[in-house]
Amino acid sequence: MNSPYVTPILKSTDEAYDIKTFTFYYPGKIEPGQFFMIWIPGVDEIPMSVSLIHDQVKGITFRKIGDATTALYNLKKGDRIGVRGPYGTVWPLEEKMRQSHEAMNRMVDTVRLIERDGIPVKIVSGGGSGTYMTSGLVKGMTEVQAGGACFLDRFYGEECHMEDEFEYALTVVSTITSRPIPERAIMDAGFKTMSDGESGNPLPMNRPGITLKYLSAEHGNLELEPEAQGLAIGDRVEWKLGYSDTTTFLHNHFVGLRNDRVVAVIPLLARGLLT
Ligand SMILES: Cc1cc2nc3c(=O)[nH]c(=O)nc-3n(C[C@H](O)[C@H](O)[C@H](O)COP(=O)(O)OP(=O)(O)OC[C@H]3O[C@@H](n4cnc5c(N)ncnc54)[C@H](O)[C@@H]3O)c2cc1C
């Protein structure tokens, strides 16, 4: 671990009532998207993204939130901070597009070789939710495997920041089966119905005051705030999913809705098959 580079604050700018930008001399290289560990002597060391890169002068822009950021906020021009880094990975979009095009084109070249030997290739499938914007443009590809983006779930929406581009299209609807006490409800959906765990737990949609405590195999245990305690046996709760892939394979059909009307029932033909 490198030790902090101790450097004075060159300039302090108020951006809003609780947000400041500090600039400081730091000779090391850092790319947009990377972050420093900023040491506030005697207080703490905290991560801060770089917000200004001007040759050897760098900057951070931060909000006063707790002890460390408040102590940082109270520093003045000439006070010293420690700077360690840079940290974080740089992954420029142009490079990502170049690499994914290269990989897809190799596959399409292979398809052409197979076809030249008289074997028809009807489906050329690849890519994923993270590369749909580039793989879909490769000539010769017939399918992009962007299920997570197309359905959207908490993993792709929140962790992969795709919420701004896509809507949550895939949900599971459960029914309340038991109301043992005012603060608790039991529903008929457990982890045999929708996945939970590392990719994020399901979240109730448009139902304030409901928290999922846990999913057992066939039931879900819900905690209810007073505003949700009108929930009755037979009521339906719609769930935003943690991870769509590990939910769809548990079901026999997609039920397609448009304007609250069922317009299609699509069988999940690959259900239960090995991948
Ligand atoms: C990689 C990385 C880059 C970061 N870059 C920046 C940056 O450029 N600018 C910046 O202002 N912050 C940035 N942060 C967040 C910053 O590191 C934290 O705000 C800081 O560590 C909080 O320390 P504290 O002692 O002031 O607050 P704490 O006492 O640790 O937190 C006080 C309370 O505020 C909550 N909290 C902490 N941070 C935030 C937040 N950002 N938004 C909402 N609630 C929060 C905590 O959960 C806690 O409840 C970054 C964090 C990471 C991991």
C-alpha cells in the first residue's frame, strides 16, 4: 500500500451549501472514473472520485455527509490533506466496443467457414446485457443475448445502472395467504418462485411499508409498517426481481400484459433443460 502524498489545498470552491471542490497539486496520473483515498489528518481516510484533472493539479468535489466529510469541508486553502491512489478501473467505452466487435467478428467469420462447407447456420447468437449496444451492430449476428437488459432486474437496474435506459418489464405477482399478526404477512411465493440472495432480494412494487424479511422455499415472510397493515388475505403483491435469469427458469410461462390486459402467454420451452 502506497503512503499518502501530503499536499496543501490550492483552492476551495463552494458548489452548493453542503458541497465543495478542492484542488491540490498531485503529480501522479489519474483517469476520469478513478478515485483517490483522501486522508484528513487526525480524522479518517475516505474514497473520493477525481472531479478535475488539469495537468499536475487534481480536484475532488464532495458533499458534507458525516464526520470525515464534515472535517474535510471545514478545511481551508493551505490546509494539508493526504492523497493516495489512483484506485478503480478505467474501462473506456471505445475500447469496450472495439473488443466486443473483435470477438463477435471472429464468431461471424467462423460461421462463414461453416456455411462454406454447406452447413446452414440459422442462429448466430452472442453478446449480453453489458454489450448489447455494440454486439447488435455486428453484421451477421441474428440474436443478442441481452435478457437482463430486456427484462431488467435489480442486478442490472441498480448494480449495472441500467435503470435509466430500461423499464422493469418482468415481475412476479404473489398472493397473501396468511396474516398471523398486524405486523406480518405470509405470501405464496418463496425461492422456488423468485430468486433471492447475492444478486439482490425482490422488492415490492408500489407498496410502501412492506419489507421482505426472508423467502423460504415456498413462502415469503413480510414485515408490515402501519401504512401497509390493511393488507388482506388474497391481496396481490407485485415484485421487482433480484435476478431475472434465476427466476424465469422456475416458471412454465411468461404472461404478456399490455395496458393491464393479457395479450400473450409464451411457454418457456427451455425450462428444466441443461444449458
Ligand atoms: C469509490 C468512491 C468514490 C467516492 N467519491 C465521492 C465523491 O466524489 N464525492 C463525495 O461527496 N463522496 C464520494 N464518495 C462517498 C464518500 O467516500 C463518503 O461520503 C464518505 O466516506 C463518508 O464519510 P463520513 O465519515 O463523512 O460519513 P459516514 O459517517 O461514513 O456516513 C454518515 C452517513 O451518511 C451515509 N452516507 C455516506 N456517504 C453517502 C453518500 N455519498 N450519499 C448518501 N449517504 C451517504 C452513510 O451511510 C451514513 O449513514 C465516494 C465513495 C466511494 C466508495
